[in-house]
Amino acid sequence: MNTLSHGLSWVDLRFHGRSQIIATALAQGHGGVAIIDPGPASCLETLELGLQADGVRWPDVRHILLTHIHLDHSGATGTIVRAHPHIKVLVHERGARHMVDPSKLIDSATRIYGDRMQFFWGEVAPVPAGNLTTLKGGEWVEAGGRTFDVAYTPGHASHHVSFFDRSSGIAFVGDTAGVCINHGFVLPPTPPPDIDVEAWRVSVDRILSWSPATLMLTHFGPITSVRPHLAALLDNLGTTSRMALALLNEAGTDEERGAEFATRLRSLLRTQMSESEVMTYVVAAAYEHLFTGLARYWRKKGLAA
Ligand SMILES: [Zn+2]
């Protein structure tokens, strides 16, 4: 058990046997238990072991809070709710319909993972509309024995929200504060389809306005050097987005550009981390996909052909 604060902990889901890739947070209190981002169904056994280690049984779990609906964060939700239909799921209004009908989510992941889809993510089951509570951002929610402030934090995903527990000063930021494993490079995850660099910067300001003592990252774990961490994220977002734009202005196919982007990003990461750490980052955020997301962003802005 990894304690964050009184009644707050997190579980390493050991995604495909690897530690430090996906973390799920738990909040426990008089109002029962809330799970923040349960992760993919392929990690459900590990999540259950984590709950048991924390003395939590499924009937105690009342809420699942989703930062966003990407499968590494939300994939297991439908499977969990089917087995435990008393659980309420909180998700941004833009993501809700894809929880009710995950076919688009499955299609877009299948385009990337092909026949390894099931192996990577496991089942992606629908969540009945009656189990969903939609969020806009700006409200607060009672879950896990505490009150969370909700903020709309797009940039990584157009339906991303972050949750702030005022009593502990911990902000649950999903992917908005980037990927950072073992105090390494702060990598902005920029997969398709809805990267928005400007919106992301506003979202970081929104998180900073809470003055959080700790950022809880899905990839991976708690960060207490909040301001330097977020400054590094924005710096690196500037770097990777300019790197993608430069490649878009060079000759070649997107496949070639994606491969070149991955090569350049790997050498940038190597300046700060060991080779094995660079490989761990690949599992959390495949570098070629990061190019695809940024390419789409620049083309939407009309700044690349
Ligand atoms: Zn993620």
C-alpha cells in the first residue's frame, strides 16, 4: 500500500508486469471508497489485490472518478460496474457517451493496437447511462469521504478533468501534468485525437490556482515539486510541439516523420535518463503516437500541410 495522506493511497497496476506505468488512486472515508482512474481491464486483478491490501471490498466502493476516458485510465470501468452495479461513475460530459457506447474508443484503439488490442487493454464494456454522473468542471463532488473540487483541464484530451482534495492538498491530474517516472523527464503525452497546446497551458494554470502540495500522476505517482514540475512540463510541451512542426515542414511521409520524431525524442530523454528508463517511458507513451497527436494539432490550426 502506498499512502498519500490520511485515507488516500495508490496502487501500482503493474501494467503487463511492469511497475511504475499506471497508478490508480483510492480515497476512503465515511462516504465509502472512491477509485480515481481504475485503469484497463487487463490490470483488474492487480487492482483487486490492491483494494484487498487496503482492506477495501467492492461493496465499499461507491464511486469511480475518471480524469478522462482513454483506456489506460478508464478501460475497466464497464467491467467493474457490470459486476458491482451500485457504483456511480463520474466523467466529463464530453466523454460520457463514449462510456455508454465504447465502440468508437475500441475502434480507435484497435487502429493502433490491432489484434493486440485485447491483450493490451482487456475488455472494454459499456457503462449504463444510469450509472453516470456528468461533470463540466467548476463543481465539487462528494466521494471517498471528502469533497473534491473539479476542474475542466483539456489539452491532453478535450474531455479531461482534474480533481482536487482541499483537505490534503492533493490534485489528481490524470495526464494533464504529464508523464514522469522516477523524477525523470517530464513528458507531455500528446496522442491523437484532440491535443490542444494552448488549452493545456490554461489547464496547468487552473491546477496551479489550487496551490496543490502534491500532484498525483497516473504515469506515475505523487510529485511534490509542483511548480518546477509543471514548468518543466510546459517547457517540454513547447519543445516537442515545435519538434513536430519542424518535421511537418520537412519532406517525407508522416510515418517517416513519426519515426524521426521518436528518434529525436529518445535522444532528448537520454540526456536526462538511463536507457532502461527511456524504454519504460515508451510503455506509458509510444513516441510515434505523440507525433501523430501533435501533427493533427498543427494541421487543425492550419500551420502544417
Ligand atoms: Zn494516460
